[in-house]
Amino acid sequence: MRKVEAIIKPFKLDEVKEALNEIGIQGITVSEVKGFGRQKGHTELYRGAEYVVDFIPKIKMEIIVSDDQAAQVVDAIAEAAKTGRIGDGKIFVTPIDEVMRIRTGERGEDAL
């Protein structure tokens, strides 16, 4: 099993969710997060004063999938989230040792 984590621009969430739905992915955890990479931050004006916005709002998606689905999930996210501009985000894939569905006690891929 693999955990696919994606950091994407907030306005791309619906497109990514639809792309994942089309390939049969049902379970997704979504969090609103803030951060920066090469994009750094930007300056904004508020009531005539300029200030630096260090952390950019992003969406973090977490999806646990079987090993054979991981590449397809990564491709779907990358295609749907891409704008071609700086700050499109990143995708991380890590191994998962164990999953348990609390309600039924199912373990492993049966719990997905």
C-alpha cells in the first residue's frame, strides 16, 4: 500500500477530486494548509500599507491506495492540478505498513 500526499493550489481541488473519482478513488482526506517553496511569498497592500505574505494557502490531499494504483493516482493528480506556473505543488508517495478500518476491524487492503 502507498500513501499519496499532494499539495495543490486551492482552486484546483474540484478538478483533482473529479479526476480521482474517474479512476475509482473513493477515500480522500483534504486539509487546508499554508506553506511556501520556491514561490516564497508575495507582498500585498492593506489600507495603504505594504506587508509580506510569507505562507501561501494550499490544499493537502492524502490518499491511501494499493501499490498498483499509486502511479495512476499520481498521474491523475499531476494532470488535473497543473497550471504551468510556479506554486503548482508537489506529490509525495510513501509506503504504508498497515491500515485498519476501526468499525469492522478489517486490515490491509480490505480496509481501503
